[in-house]
Amino acid sequence: MNRMKSFVLSLSLLAAALSPASANPLEAREAQMKERGRLLGSLSPIVKGEQPYDASKVMDALEALAANADADLQVLWPAGSDMGDTTASPKIWEDFSGFHAADEKYRADIAAAIAANPQDAAALAPVFGGIASNCGGCHEVFRLKRG
């Protein structure tokens, strides 16, 4: 039941961020990325052995990551949304097919992690590493550094 609650909550948060009432794509994608970071952050201490392994909690987080990733890139990064207070690089719009490919790889790695159904931290570590490396790789190319 906990897994279902987490999944529904993630879907609700994403739906609210993407709703017509929240027609600001900068706010919607910021909410998406914050949720993504929170979910990855919940798995990191498990992978590091700082928290006990809880298979239900891990699957909840992986399923919530999948729900979080299930967003239309055209809605979150429409043409012209590179203005304002954003760290989105112009490269997103210059190479939208590359950006889309990076997103598809991220989604595929999450789906593979769910299919692997890791039952301990040793099994979680490589699939978590794959998912997290997608974030870093995408930020390296498609995100502007601040400061």
C-alpha cells in the first residue's frame, strides 16, 4: 500500500505541475527536477549503506521516478522557454533530438531498474548508478552552470 501511495503522490505532484493552471513551463520543470532530485536522494543513502535496505521503499522510489519521467518534453521545454530565471541551456532547443535521446535513455534505465527488482544494496548500486549518471550527463550538456 505504501508503494501505491508514493506512486499516486508523485503522479499528483507531476500532474499539478503540468496542469493548465500551471502554464509556466519553467515552474513545471523546476518542480519535476526537484521531485526527481528528492527521489534520487532517497535512494543514495541506501546504496551507500547509510540506511538499511528496504525493498518496498526502493521500488516505491523507482516507480515514482518512472512516473516523474513520464512527461512530454514539448510541454516542459517549449520553444521560447529559455528566457527568464532558468539554467536550461540553449543547447536543449538547438539539439532537441539529442535532448530527447538523453531523456529516453534515462527512462529506459529506470524501466530496467524496475524490471531488475533489486533485492539488496549490491543489486541496487549498478542500476542506481546508471540512472544517476543520466542526470549528470544531461546536466553537463543541457544545463547552464550558475555562479
